Amino acid sequence: MAELIARPPCQGLLPLEIGTTTLSETDAGVLTSIMPFKGQEAALSEALIAAHGMAMPAANRTTGRAGIRAIWFGRGQVLLIGPSPHEALAWYAALTDQSDAWAVVRLEGAGAVDVLARLLPIDLRATQFKRGHTARTELMHMMASITRVGDQAFQIMVFRSMATTLVHDLKTAMEGVAARR
């Protein structure tokens, strides 16, 4: 039987520092998709508060903090990032482990908004897309989750199979922004 070796999605590709921006891979911990059963949203939110200290996020928002965060991940879907979900959550929602399905990177620095502006069709100005805001959107030609996690820092998630393309597209945009400065 073959022995499989677990590897991070962006192994050998990151970190990158170009101009005023840095791109690094994030070990997000356990990623769990949470989809509330019909009529159980309020009870699920209470259970999430009791178990993990944060409520269900509103659309396009996050709750929690670094290391344990709940991200709105689409209509009727939240992604719990960090810990394994408490077993009580299973009474109110379908839980699916997504840990190996996503590549998670962090783009930060003075040029981060300019880099992402070349790749995303959304307004990332700090007045419109504040810390704790999140969006499921297109990044070049792939679907992504973008979350502002700091004044000049973003968490970007794409399907694991798109990790190399993500790094390539971000690197190209980082080089373009750096060349203009």
C-alpha cells in the first residue's frame, strides 16, 4: 500500500514578498461547513455562542477572532475556522469537514488593496469593505472567499486544486503594483 504524505496546498510556492505586499500560506486549522437545518438558525447561533463564544455571522460578515472565526460562506452556509466543531452543533445543522478542500492565504501590506483591485470585481476600499467583512466572489476566473482580517490584510480562500493558479495570479498582480511604485 502506498504511503500518502500530507502537504499544504501552497507548499514550495509561498511565502512571497514583492514591493509592499506579502503573501503567505495560513494554517487555518479545522474548516467546517455549517448549514443550519430549516428553522434552526437562532438555536444554532445560541449553540455556537455557548460552544465557541461567537454567534452566527450575518451575510457578508464574520464573527470571532484570529484562530477561531465563523465566516459567512454563502446563503445558508457558514464556515467555522480553527477548532473542531462542538458536537452540540450537529443538533441544529449539517456539519461537513472541509479542512483538506481549501487553500488559505494571507495577503498583507500597503499595496494589498491595489493588488486585489486588479483581480476582483468588488470594492475593497476600507470605507466599504471593513475589517470583518467577507465576500464570495470571483478572483480572476476562479471562485474565492475574501475576508478583511486587518487594516491592510486579507484572508483569501480558493479550492485546493486552484492553489497554484491563485499564487500565480496574486504574484503577477503584486509585481504589477510594485512596478508602478
